[in-house]
Amino acid sequence: MTRFKKRFSIISAILNAFFRPSETVDYPKGPLSLAEKFRGAIVFDTEKCIGCGLCVRNCPADALHMDKKSRDEYKLIYYPARCAYCGQCEDNCRHGAIYHSNKLVKPTDDPAGLIVVLKDKKEG
């Protein structure tokens, strides 16, 4: 009797899969809709950045690097290929200078696109 129940449950699951609508997204057949809180491409506001380095210090993927010569002279570099899109940089930035957008990151085969200078502040 248990053998019959097992077989019947498998057959009913297969039939349900054929007649129910799909539970996944329609992409690429339809438009892609991302969740409102989707952590996508990094957006950086150069006016808000003060060069404190909290985003760099707390990045677990080492996707951010800061070359700091003085308080008023620094360069913030972003490596998109290393980024895990975890949101640590956004959570730790006290000034709201770095955050995630709701857009997918575009692929690149250009090595120059794998290093992005977010801010290059010179003294004076």
C-alpha cells in the first residue's frame, strides 16, 4: 500500500507541474522585473564622499581600494569583478555616498572596465 501511495504522489506531482502556471520569471521571453530591494550596480555620489574609508575597510570582497596620501588627497578605486554586491559598503557609509541601484551590472570584456576610479581628490 505504501508503494502505491509513493507512486501516486509522484505521478500527481508530475501532472501538477504540467498544468500549473510556472513559478519562475518569464525572462528572457518577457521583460525582467527586479525586486525593489535588489542590490545591483554600485552608484557613487562624489559630492558626499569625504574619504573616511569605512566602505573600503568593511568590504569583504576587497572590491574597494583607497590610495590615501593625506586627508585631502585620495583616490577611491572600485573593482566590479570582485564585488559580491553584499551591501556592506552602503551600510557603512555614514554620508550616503555609495549605494546599490536596482539595475543589473553590464558584462564587459574590456580590462579597462574592470577598474573604476570612483573619486580622485587632489589637494587644494
